Amino acid sequence: MSASKERTLSREIVVTQIPSGDKHTLTVGTKLFIHQTLGGSFTVQTDFGLFRIEAKDADAIGEEVSESKVEAEALSDGSPDPETVWAQLRKVFDPEIPVNIVDLGLVYSMDIEKNEDEGYKVIVAMTLTAPGCGMGPAIAEDAKSKILLVPGVDEADVHITWEPAWNQSMISEEGKMKLGLV
């Protein structure tokens, strides 16, 4: 995470409004403050509100995103390493909270299944901190894209569930420390 940095947008980009999840276009010259740089995306504040900027647009705010390649191999039978999948899920962040979705307790399950075509599919059930959060699809898509980088994964399905309802007791000890709850 980095400290707030003032920037001016160097090109027009499409962003996701937080927390509604609506897409908007920010124009060249828009002034913004970078509040959070976790998981390869950026949470920024403008005069128009709070937005998420994807890694592919980092150059427009004068930032770089480190290589997203996964340094791991599939298991000897060709299946994805479950620990590598979990590591990828720990790179996914709620844009308003500086804790990954695993340590927030948002990921309820992660299963790896063999497909009929001999490939492997990862299935994740997760929730959000609030049912009205419009960022759900963006967070789920971020998780899916990170899972698909794992060697041996051919498909990924990340779905959002509301059962059981999330609460703060689901946050890991590490997450609680980062949030100052311990």
C-alpha cells in the first residue's frame, strides 16, 4: 500500500466507481489522489468520487504494475497446486479495505475439479462485506483472472453467495492486525 499521491491523468480511461461498481470515463487532466495500490489495481479519489483503476491503466497515472506471472508449477499429475491458488486469491483486495479477500474471510471455499477434457477448473465461493456492494462483480472477476494465471488451471468460476452472512469474526488474525482490530 502506498501513501496518498496526487496525480494528473495523462489519458482518458474507464474506471469503476466505488462502491456502486458503475463504469465511468475519466478524462485527460483529471486530478486524483492514489489511496491504495494493492493487488495490481489502484483506489483513487477525484472531485467526482472514489474509483478503481485497473493495472492495465497504471501508466495513465504514472505508475507501474509488477509482473503478474505466477512462479509455480502444476503438481506432478498436472493439477494446479492448491497453495498457489490460495496465494493468488491473497492478491485480490476490496478496493476500500487494505486486506486481501482471504484474510477478510470473504472466501468460503476453493475446490479444484478435473474436467472431462482432462483440464482443471477452480471453483470459488465467496461473499462480500455488505450485500449492497456493487464492487462484487469486479472483485470476483479480479479473483478469476488471478486464478487463471496458475499453472494447470484451464477454467475458473468465482461466484458470490450470501450464506452464511459475513461478519467481522471471519477476519483472520493477520487481517485483524492490519485493520487495527486486535
